[in-house]
Amino acid sequence: MSEQMTKPKSMLQAAGLSKTFRLGSRFRAGGIQHLQALKDVSVEVQTGEILGLVGESGCGKSTLGRCLLRLYDIDDGRITFKDRDISHLSQRELRPLRADMQMVFQDPYSSLNPRRRVRDLIAEPLRVHGRHSERDVQARLRELMELVNLSPDFLSRFPHEFSGGQRQRIGIARAIALSPSLIVADEPVSALDVSVQAQIVNLFMDLQEKLGLTYVFIAHDLSVVRQIATRTAVMYLGSIVELGETDEVLHRPAHPYTAALISAVPEADASGRIKARTILKGEPPSPTNPPPGCRFHTRCPIAQERCRVEVPRLMPLGHNRSVACHFPLQGSAGHA
Amino acid sequence: MPADQTQTTAKTLLDVQDLCVSFRSEGGLIRILENVSFTVREREILAIVGESGSGKSMTSLAVMRLITDPNAVITGSIRYKGRDLLQASEREMRSLRGSDIAMIFQDPMTAMTPVYTIGWQIEEQLRAHQKLSRRAARARAVELLGEMGVPSPAKVAGRYPHQLSGGLRQRAMIAMALSCNPSLLIADEPTTALDVTVQAQILELIQRLRADFGSSVIFITHDMGVVATVSDRVMVMYAGIIAERGPKPAVLGGPQHPYTLGLLHSIPPMHGVRPHRLPSIPGSPPAPMGRPAGCAFQPRCDFRMDICATRPPLFHNGTQEASCWLAEKGAPDWARERAIRAAGDAA
Amino acid sequence: MFFPVIRRLGEMLFVMFGISVVVFLIFFATPGADPAARIAGRNATPQVLAQVRHSFGFDQPLPVQYVKVMEKLFVSRDLTSFVNRGEKVIPAVVEAAPVTLSLVLGAAVIWVVFGIWVGVTAAATRGTIIDRALMFAGLVGISMPVFWVGSVANLLTQSRWHNTWLFHWVPGLGYTPLTQHPLLWFKGLVIPWITLAILYIGLYGRVLRANLVEAYQEDFIRTARAKGLSEARIMFRHALRTSLITFVSMFGLDFGALVGGGALLTEVVFNLPGVGRLTYLALQSLDLPFIMATVMYSSFFVVVANALVDIAYAWLDPRVRDAR
């Protein structure tokens, strides 16, 4: 078997992405603040995979998701979608591409227009891209409702008549309406009840199998990411600190932040054993005033002098693994 | 970790019996809580778990008599240190609130008054219940913040809520709640709005409360993992009733109610085999208006039977209690029940 | 806080400048009419017209005219009204200012006190008959035009019931300066104060009640109760304090507008020689210099009030101080 056949195709590639938000003004208290949401982020999304993006608030995962879809302009770096450079295309030029890359949002209560009926909400992308006759649209609507396990009777109702889980299904139906290749899901289950989260996670996995989708799945809940993602990227304060196959990253973390994150997750271990935990001290630094050197060094249990000064870059660490740390943890996939 | 609490002779601090909370509306009486009973002992952490519509928050508000809606109908008894709170006057309640029973809420950003500093708000609570000069109150406020692990407590006391991070705000709220040394702290989803690493710190803090302050805690949450980490006993609520109750290892290790079982199984496991698809409970929790007659969980239950059209009482099995007909004659054997039904379907 | 204040004052000056240019253009640069004729008033002789043209520099380009007008207005202050036989405009306005100030300040005290009382009482008893009665009364207060209320007040206090024990003390219509006779100053203003305040009590009472009811839904009120605080303390220290932010902003703007001459209907009905009445008379006779002066005067106060409200807002609401 040649290298060409085994190497998965890359659907989306981001290289050196940076994004800074400017807040405030010269005349107000504090002056102009620069919030560096993303700093030199490079990541590749392979065709057919589910890439999990985890991190806590302020790490930049939502910003990265939106930048990948060019919902934001980027300040630096390159984005390639299906071998086409989309880094600096205008919104107008991007419009035909939008049919191929879609987003599912976090809050099912605010991401659906409450004044529109479900059928209009889902049909809108079809009508906007103008490719379908009205009869085709109606047929497609039924098809979509079936795909997301909702009764077609619901098409004539309004969003407020549904529960959170059902609304999220509507949002998903809307996202897959145009048969996109890539979907970025921004915390799609965080706002749902626990018993409903499992249903929606299952739905995502079903759709991926049925429709051959590729996902970037953003979440803060590690257990959800473990269930659904093939590869996982861990982010902290605007950079990717670790990237690799999900079970490797989550069970043999190379970065101290990943280790702390995993140990902080409270687990329903029935035996009542308190699991050993690395509790990080202090608060995450403000993204407007990040620490020098490695951004994690202020809270890192194994920080050394070098970490205060030199910014670690994302370096490969064994097969299909990379980490941005000067002293990656032992026991990770460093020694193949 | 203390062993099964039911064996100890710790005194009962709070004894709630047959608490019912309903609201009068145009369509009739909307029942939010139906016959909720539970106890909390001294130095014990009771977790109340439930999803939306379960009534868990309403339970805590009822205990504190904080339900101000004139259309509310509250019956039952809430005995705190022997006294029935539902019979107490508003003045008696005011002297209890904030001094003997304290509460912390989910979102500390909106739960604190935005126009006053943290220090001012803690002082206010201190001076409402204790005779302290302003200087003494301020000193105590700073001291409390320090005890909660707040760095530079004097500086933080001079800050406004919106100037602090989520974790610090929650610590400040906890400091405020503990200022008068309450015997009972009710924590309503205190870590839901926080990052996981910050949540870990706050959970550790709450566990320390029992040791350092001798308080009991009612911890309300929807996260089973949090339940596993902090609680001694668990009460699972669903649609306004108690589904299951008992010591934590028993309930989490051997659930006796299908809802608890389903909830535990639908959590994606961090270790071990990854299921192809997550087991999930079909449907969603009902809204108070849309509760089914009979057993509230029936429409979503994998194990429903004809008898479920009648609401089951709470059955006792050892240290656990579950309101499910399958628990009538002892702890249910879920594997067997599944097998019976699978065979029945195949037939 | 320093920088924002400076910035605000800078903005104020800029706005004032802008207003002065617009006023100037309206009065002097409207095509098709001769500004000289308008300044001189009707029935002006050709000599007066020529004098006006020369004095204002109408044969010169617009910016020069602007500078000349501004100079007459602010620097030499010898802008005179030709309609009123050479009466100097600026001193007249300056003389009228204390009258307006007396009227508005007194009314403001009344409306703030009663507005808060109405708002707090209605919110505390919300849903009951007291609440509804107060809101209804407020609505009535807003709906009655101030000139009508004033006229009715005059009818009662000056003629119909003037000789009863209730109103015999009310002096004739007009104004007595405070320095001249304090008691008479006070007695002459009581009825105008109440008349002007009625509208605002209704308005502020209703707005405050709405704000308070909304504040009561907030989480921090629930926390305050959980702390064991009394209902009175919760109302005044927590709910009212946060609702005051809107109240103060509204107050600042209304006060500024009124002091600048917005109380003109009240002044006319009660024959108080304030800036509002001056404006009214000037409008009636189309006395251009007076109109210009009062417009500038009025806009100055509105702009100042706006700036002060912004500053007060930041002081009252700490979230705004750090806001981006």
C-alpha cells in the first residue's frame, strides 16, 4: 500500500492563525485593550474525522471554530479548505462555499428565530442558495426531519413549542440541509439536560456515519469529547497545547494542563473513591494580559525557569501526537 | 470519607416531611413539588440531583421560605432544629436566614448586587445578625475572604462583583454565606457556571466546610460526577417527586430507580470501553404542566408495566428508598428485568 | 475617571459649536429671505436696514458673518433687539434666568420626593388596589396638559376660591425676587411648582415603579432575602439603589431642558418672567435676536445636563466605569 492511499485527505488546514480583538477606546478607563484570542494556531482537520476542541472559558476554542469557517476575519495565518485558500476571501466570495461548511450553535434557545416556523427555519438555507424548486424543498424538509428523528408534523410549529433537545435537532437539521462536508459544532450539548445530551451526541454520531460528515466538535466537557472525537486538541489561552488521538490525549496526557484538566473532572465512580487530583492554583490569566513565555507557567505544577522565558511551540511527539511544552509528561506517547 | 451515615448517631438538623409546593394559576393548580421528604444530619453533605423540571431548586427555596409568589401553596412540615419553619413568622425566618441557614446560588455575577463592593455586602450580612462596628465587620469580612482562599483579600473586599473572575466571585459568595457560621448551607448549583478546574477548587472548599466549620451542606446539582465527589447521601428528584434516596455509594453503585440507572448510564465514560452509542433515556423531562398521571417517569421508562399507571410510593430496601414498583420487594435486578423484557419482545 | 470627564467636556464644547453653527445657518443662511429684514423686524426703515446690514456684515462671506454674530452674542454682549426698541438681549436673558431656576428647582424637589414615594409605594404594594390607584393617578397627571392645569389652578386660586381660607394667601400672578421678599417669592411659586410637578410625578412614579418591579426579579434581591435582610432594607438599599440609575439619568435630562426654557407654558400661564416666557414672546413677535439668544441658552443647558448625567451615571453604576 502506497503512502498516498493510507494518508487521510485533509479537508481543512489552518497554519499560524492569529486573531486579536480590540476592545475599549483610547478615552475610556483602561484605554485600548488587545485581547489575543488566538496565537499562532496550526491545526489540520482530516476528511471524515471528528476533531474535538476542548478547553475552558477564554481559551479561544469558539473563536477558532468561527475563524475556521471565516465567520471572523483572521489577522495572521492561512486557512485552506479543500485545497483552496480562503484566508482572505471576501464575504461575498465565501458565500458559495458556505453551503459546504456549516455551524451548529450552543444555545438552542437563542439560535432559532422565535418568529419563524420550523419549516421556514430549515428551508432557509435551501432557498437562499436557490438551487431547489419548491417541491424539492418540501421533499428535502421531510428527509431532514427524518434524519434528526423529529416528526414531520413539527414542521408547522414554532421553536418555543419544543424542548431544548428538540430545538437542537432543528438546528442540526438546518445545518445539514445543504449537505455540507464540514460542520463546526460549538458546544452543541452544553446547554442541555444530561439525559438529553446523550441523545444528541448519538445523533451527531449517526449523522456522521450516514452522511459522511467531518466535524470540529467544540466542548468543555471531556467525557463528551472522549465519546465522540477521534482526535482531540486541548487549548489554553489562545494556543493549542496538545493534539493527538483522543484516548491517547485523555489517558496519557503529555501536557500538564491536560493532566490537570482531566483530573479536575468529577467522575461518577460509584465505589466512592476520591480520585487523586491535581488542583491547579490560581485563576486563569486574563487574555488581555497573558504571561510571558509559556502561557501556562503561572499555574503549572512543574514550571521551570525556561518556561517563564521561552514560548513552547507545538512539536511532534511520537505518532500522530504533538504537544507544546518544554517538559512533556513522562508516560505519554513519547517513547514509541 | 465517613462510612454510611445511617449507622451513625448524628443528630438530625433538618427534617422535611411531605413538602408540597403548588402554584395557583388560571388553568388550576400547578404542582411543582409533590410529597417531598428528606432529612439532613449534622455535618452531612446531602446532594439533591435532578434535571430541569425536577423541582430541586424549588425545594431549597421552600426550606428557606424564599418563595414570595402570593399564588404559592405550600404544605407539609420543615423541621429545623426541632422548629417547624412553615409555622414560623417572617421575623423569625429573617433571623434564621443568613445566620443559621445560608444559601449560595448558581450565578454569582447576578446573585450579588452590582453597585456595592464585595466587602460592603459581606459586612451588611454580618451587621444584620451581629452587633458589630463597621470596622470590626470589615475586618471580619477580609478575614473570611482569606479563609476562603481569596488572594489579597483586603483588595478584593474593595472590588465590585463584575471586576472579579467567576471563581473569585463564588468564593466571595461562599464567604458571605458563611459569615455568621450557619449550621446549614444550601448550595444551589454553585459550580455549574464555572470552569472545570475552578469547579474542582470550589468543591474542595465545600468539603472543607464540614471539617473546618462543622456545617451541613445541601448540594443541588445536575452533575452525577459532582455528586460522586462531594456527597455523603444522595436524593434523586424527577418531575417534582423523589425518585430515589440513600447513601451515595449505594445509590451510585446500585441504583433502584430506572431514572437513576438511565442517568448514570447516559454519562459518557472517561475510562474503559467506549460504547458505540451512548445509552440514553428517550424523550425529555416533563414540564410541571405536562406531568403524566401515575408514575411520572413512565413514558420514558424501559421497564414500564401496567401497574405504573398508579403512582408508586417510596419503597425501603435497606438503606435506600426508591419510588418504583420494581423496588417493592427488594432491590431490582436490572439485568434480569431487561432480559425478561427482551424475551417478551421477541415472543 | 479623569480622562472620560475631560473627554465629555470636550464633546460638550464640540456639540455647542455645532449647535451654534446650525442656529446661525437657520437664521442667517436660509435662502430666499433677507436676514437683515428679519433682524430689524417688521416696519423697519431703510436706514435701520442698512445699519443692520453693516453691523452684521451681510456683504461679507458666511464664516465672517458667523464670527460677527457670535461675537455680539458672547463677547460684547450688545446684541440688541430691534423690535423691542433696542433692548439688549443678553442682559434680558440673564435677568430672566433666576426666575426659571426658582421655578424649576422648587418643582424638581417636589417631583423627586413624591415621584420616589409613588414609585416605592406602588412597587411595594404591587398588584393591590393601592398600586393601581397610584398608577392611574400618575397616568392622569401625565395626560393633563400643563397649561390647562395651570389655567384651572389660576381659576381656582385667583378668582373662584381666592377668598376662601384655602387660597387667600396666593398672591397675584407674577414673580417676586427671592432677595426682595422671600415669603412672597415662596407664596407666589407654590402653585406653579405644584402645577409643573404634577406631570413629572406621574411620569417618574410610573417609571420608577416599573424599574423597581423589574429589579425585584433580579437574582441579587433573592440573595438579599437569603441573607436575612428586612424588606425595607432590600427595597431601599438594593432595589431602589439600582433603579435610581435610570431615575437620575432621566432627571438630569428633564431638569436641564426645563432650566433652559422648557417650562415656557407654565411661565406664561403664571406670568413668571423667566426664560421660557421670554422665548414665547420672542416667537410671537418673531424677534430674531431674542430667539437666537434663547435657543443658544437652552441648548447650552441641555448639553451640560447630558454631560453631567453621563458622569453621574458612571458614579452611580460601577459597571459603567470599567465598561468597554
